[in-house]
Amino acid sequence: GQKDQTRISAENLLSCCGFSCGQGCNGGYPEAAWNYFKGTGLVTGWLYNTSNYCQPYSLPPCDHHTTGKYTPCTGDSATPKCTKTCTSGYPTPYANDVHKASSVYSIASNVAKIQTEIQTNGPVEAAFTVYADFPTYKLVYTITSAGLPSEYSSSINKGHAIKIIGWGVESGTPYWTVANSWNEDWGDKGFFKIRRGVNECGIEGSIVAGMPILRGELITE
């Protein structure tokens, strides 16, 4: 019954939310990003070199932690400047292209509640701690699966925000199915599985989501 397939610009959020959301290409805060979507709104956009959107992504894709068809990533790029105009040739003025969320909310760290949200309203955003072995992920990821030494806790790279889209069980291990942002050459065509039900790397501890305002829909507060 999904009525709206509008793609929202990641670049518009990255560039224009500013310090309230974080530090652009250097990272940010998921809940603040959702609140910006609700309060200020975001225009349409999609991947690099796509058309028919107000603000598609301006940075070309690169290969994160793998070797594939793109050039290797070389670290964080400079955050693109915030602009309040659409790309040349896009027919809708910027102000008329803004979309907003009707509500934003957090989901309790409870597997059943997270599953209910995904099944009812669609994917959710989560954040987790990335350890040094995660970039070479192959199977259902668990921080203890490789028999890591206790001092492994010092091998933390940083936090990472991702999108949980579903769940399953593999070889007896329950997992979340997750969409990463490191392009399709990494992991399982850009996706990965991480152990479900034990707050693995904190992934179940900070779930956020929201509902968009559909065009033509009247929202009353």
C-alpha cells in the first residue's frame, strides 16, 4: 500500500543541517537529522550523476574497505556547501520541492518492537560501534565470533549509522538485515547481517524512524 516513492536528498541534509546535525562528512546525529527533516524539510535527490531530482549527490562513489569497480576511498571529503537551489534543468523551484516528516520517534531497544516498526512502516535507522574487523565482514557479524582477545575493545574505529530493513536466522544465529552506505562492492552487495537480540555493538540501542507527509495529505498537530 505504499503511496509515495519520493527519494529524499542525502546531500541536502548533509550540507544544510549544519551543527545541529553534526559535522557534515565527518559524521552526525541520527535523531537530529530526523528532526531537521520534520522541522525544516528536505528536497528530492538521489545518487551521484542522476537526474530528475532537485539535489542529487555531488560526490562520486568510491570503494570502502574493498577492491571493486570504483576508485578507492581516500578519507572524508569536504562537505559540499549548502545551496537553496535545484540543479540546472530541474523544473520545480527549490521551495516547492521541500518535503517534510509528519513525525519522528525513537524505538525501544526491544526486538519485537523494532520488528513491528519495520513491518508496519518500513526500515529504521540505527547506529552501532564499528570494530576493526567489521570492514572484512563475511558471515553474520558478531563481535565475539572470531574469538577476539579482551583487549580488542581498544580496536574501535568509530560509530556508524545504517538502515535496518529486515531480519532472519542463519545457521541458528538470529540476525538483522542491514543496508550499509559503502556501495555495492562491499559486503553482500552493499548489505550485511549482524546478530539480533543481544544489542550487538549497540545496534538495538538507538533506533530512530519517522513518517513523511505525503503530498496532498493534511497534517494536524
